[in-house]
Amino acid sequence: MFARVSSLILLCLMSMNLMAMPTMKAGPEVEKKVLTGPAPKPATESDKKIATASAQKWLEYADTRSWERAWAASSDFYRNEMPVSHMGNLMYQHRKPFGALKDRKVKNVTYKYLKEGTLPGEYLIVAFDSEFENQKVVEVVVTYKEKDNLWRASGYMTDDGKGKPKSVESTKVH
């Protein structure tokens, strides 16, 4: 199961254009080379708690379709890539089949440092076991540590364990 979540995290980072696709060949050695490097400092337990709380609040906004609040709680990069109306539409279409949320628990929190790509920096990827009215999924919220040292959502995807994980793409719309 850890390998599945690890692959999900890698896919999430790739789908957000945080890493160039041509560099991906296969295996964990590629992930280690491209995604990790000497970080300024490892994430602390405090960082993990703050990023998890940020991801939970962001999901609460999504659960209640408070798209403006979710958008405002997102990273600068995410807000620049996706207008609030586009985000709301994509999130609604993505989550609609799930139905109402019944339960959500933190599954794990993974630290990654991206040394190159579109948005280099520190990431805490928060995975949740989520049970909705119509199905169970793993929800992944990628949080990014911004210049003000706050962790903000910069990506979202789900995995129902039956096929290819699905992400909400950050397609620029102007």
C-alpha cells in the first residue's frame, strides 16, 4: 500500500507540472534524483501538523463548495495558474460522483524537496483515507511552503484504488 501511495504522490507532482515529464524513466532512483535534494532543513513535526491542518481546512472548503475560500487558501502558484471560477468547476466535476463526505482520516504525511522544475521548494503531501456516500478514496492534498513560511494547498488528486488516480489539473485559463 505504501508503494501505491508513493506512486500517487509522484503522479500528483507530475500532474501539477512540478517536474518535467521527459526526465521520468522509471524507478525510485529517478524520483530521488529529480524530486529530492539537500533541503534547507527537514520538515519538523510542527511543519507536518501545520500542513495537515492547512490541507484539512482546504478540504473543508471543498466539501462545502466554498471555492473562493479554497482558492484563497491555495498557494500563490496555484492561484496564478487557476482562476477561482475554473477551480470551482473542476473541483465540483471531480468530486460530484463521490457524494457527501461521511468520514476522513489522515493516512500519512510525506515530505519532499523539489530542487528543480516549475516550483522548486518544500512540499508536504498529506494523504487522507476518505469515505464518501458513494465510494471510498484516498485524497491527496499537496501543500507547498511559501516565502512567508506558511503551508498552502498547491494540488489535489484522488485515488479509488481501481485504476489511474485522478488529479484536478492546473490548466491556465485567461
